[in-house]
Amino acid sequence: MSSFKAVILAAGQGTRMKSKVPKVLHKIIDKPMVDYVIDESIAAGASDICVIVGHQSAMVKAMIGDRVKFGLQAEQLGTGHAVMQAGEFLNGDEDILVLCGDTPLIKGETLKKLAEMHSAEGNSVTVVSMLLDEPTGYGRIIRSGDKFDKIVEQKDASDEEKACKEVNTGVYIFKSAALVSAFDKLTNNNAQGEYYLTDTLEIIKNDGGKVGIMQAEDETEFLGINSKLQLGEATRVMKRRINDFHMLNGVTLQDPENTYIGKDVKIGSDTLILPGCYIEGKTEIGSDCIIGPNSRITSSTVRNCVTVQNSTMIDAYIDNYTTVGPYAYLRPNSKVGEHVRIGDFVEIKNSTIDDGTKVSHLTYVGDSDVGKCVNFGCGTVTVNYDGKNKFRCKIGDNVFIGCNTNLVAPVEVGASAYTAAGSTITKDIPENSLAIARSRQENKEGWRIKTGK
Ligand code: UD1
Ligand code: CA
């Protein structure tokens, strides 16, 4: 197979999405649809990628980032015109794979097969076609005998051509020189007044180039997203593909229809995912965990034998045998050790919690470093923010924090120290001490009788 680069068309607005957001940025589970197309092109072996942007180009470029090159199509004058905007990118020996940013279900293996067939047959261009019972809207592949003749768009087709059920998927691979020289002859003399990329195939054929057709095995891969309805359909297909992959890998999904897992998530075998989970980003979950029901895990690492119940975590790290929830919230940069218990209504942010510590109920730990086997009483608050700056708390091993303690940062609690319930701690506590920081109780005996209340 000769090497190839990819051009991805993403300049259109997507009017039918009825949205402020450009079409290709709408998400399938956790990633914009154009990201899937980029990932699959890379998986197929594309050595370089140029995304053609136009409508709200700044937003599209910012979202995609710097892993691709960009071409700008300021005015949308057609798919052929769009590819031309790749400019210099088209020069060189490598073949040019062309596909659309709004077909997120395309598979890398199919693109690879296309590139292999293109090179094995020595074609100047190879197009992927599919057979549809209801071909309306698509460009029709017109053959003469077995061979490619031309592609006719719906709006330009005669009644006889409209009856043709073999359609253009919009995925092609070109010899770069054939494509570039076809552009010189491309016109917009058609019903839509656009420069159609599809016309380059007929031009190449007329110039003596060989045009190949690869019939798609699975039409769902070429589902183009034009509306929120189709976005929902594509989400269902993608969800099923991803969930099937994990189940075949030994992950138990109790209700796959009601479990959302992002494409880049990794999960170990014998982990049980209960209904209502949303697991996204670059999350890694180990083996033998129980996740859910109803948990959201974003870009986090969860090691083995961890239980997470009805909780949310973002950018967090949870070590082996730890339990989280119900109703816990682990915010970015929370690093939690082994055999830790993070209980109900506990929030952790930008903190390390070492092995064996228990934060069981109604507690906020922010900007803190907590040692091993610490016990937090119910209702502890690290007071980390003075309205302007954030400060850290340091809590040594085996500390016992009494219920309803405020730890006003910056403050350090020495190893094995105690705080009395209801204390507001503002000074460091030496190790092995008891800190009491509340007013003493006074009992006024007979007060009720004396005051007559
Ligand atoms: C195109 C094909 C049609 C094929 C269908 C498959 C042409 C002329 N027709 O039709 O044969 O069956 O795809 O889905 O190519 N785009 C730009 N700039 C433009 C125009 C389009 O970037 O000036 C992008 C769009 O954002 C979209 C893609 O190209 O991602 C396809 O364009 P669209 O207008 O949807 O083409 P179709 O009419 O669907
Ligand atoms: Ca389309």
C-alpha cells in the first residue's frame, strides 16, 4: 500500500442542526464528531491530515487543536472547492484520502481497505459506494457496464439516474497528481452552481485515469449527520460499538443501553458497571471494580477492586480497594490512596489522601495533604480560601479530626494529634496533642425557673 494523507471537509455550517455550534463540533458521547474522523484516519495509517474549515473556523480550529493542519474555505463554493483549499498539502507523492467531518461512524479498517484496494488496482481514484433502498439526496454512481462512468448529484439527475440505488458515500482516495490536474478543469456548471468534488472523477476518467469503486459492506459507517435526530442515531450506534467491545473484553455491563462509555476509556475485566454511568475522556478503570449506579467519571484513573457508588469524579486518581460514595464529588487533582473510604456528601479537591484514611461523611477537603489512617469526623471543613488566596492544610498520619472541625489554612496538624469536636483550628498542632478551639460550655443552673421562661 502506498502512503496517504487525509483531507477532511468541515467547512459547512450544518443549518439543519438548528444550533449555534458548528456541525462537526457536536459530540457523540464525549468527543466532537470530527475527532472520530481524525482518529480513524490516523488508525488507518494517514501520515498527515488537513481539515478544511470555514464556518466558525476559529471555534473549530480551537476545539480540534494542533494535531492536524488546516485549510480555510472562506466561502462554501462546493466540495471540490473545499478540497482545493488544502493547497500545498495536496502536492507530493502521497495519495489523498478525502472524507467528511460529519461521518463519525467511519472505521479505520475500512479506510485502510480502501487505500489497499486503490493501490493494488493501480487506480487514479477509488470511491466508496453503497447500495441504498432509499437513495434520495445522495449522488448516484452511474456505471457503464461494470465500469465507473460518472457521479450525478440528486439535483442534477434525470429520472432514470434517480432510480439508481448505488450512491456515493463521499469517501475517496486519489492519486494526488490526478486530483490536482482535475481541479484545472473543474467548473460549477450545475444545478447548485457549486464546484463538485464528484465531477473530478469523471474528469480523471476522461483523461485516461482508472476509477475504482469499492462497495461498502456496512452502510452505517457512512451515516452523515445533518440533524439532531441523526446525531442521536449515531450516538446509539457508537454506544453499542463501544459497549460491545468492553463486554467482549470481560467487562460486565448490567444495562448496556443505559451506560455511556467514551471511545478512549479503558476498563479491566470483571469490573461491573451498573446502570446510569457516564464514563468519559481518558479514563482508565482497573479490574474487579464496581462502578455505579449513576456515576460520572471524567478523565480519571481508578485502579483495581474499587467501588464507586452514585458519585462524580473529574481528573482524579483512586488507588486499589478504596470505596467512594454514595454522593461523593472528587474534583481535579484529587489523589486518593489504597483502602481509603470517601463517604457520602464528601468533596475532595486538589488534595492527596494517603492509604487507610476515612473521610466518611459531610466533609470538604480542599488543597490538603492528608497522611495515612486519618479519621475525619462528620462535617469537617478545610477552610482553604480567604477570599483572595488559597492555602494548604497538612494533616499527619493517624490524626483524629473531631466532628465539625474547621481547619483554617495554612495549618499543620502533627501526626497522631486530636482535635475536639466543633473546634476552629487556626494554629499548627504538635504531634500527639489534643487541640480544643471552642468556648467552654457554661451551665446556668435553674435558669428556666428563675427567668420564668
Ligand atoms: C456529497 C456528495 C454526494 C454524496 C454525499 C454523501 C458532492 C458534490 N456530493 O453531497 O455525491 O452522495 O456527499 O454524503 O460532493 N463542505 C465543505 N465546503 C463546501 C461544501 C461542503 O466543507 O463548500 C463539506 C460539508 O461541511 C460536509 C461535506 O463537505 O461535511 C459534504 O457536503 P454536503 O453539502 O453535505 O454534500 P452532499 O450534498 O451531502
Ligand atoms: Ca451531506
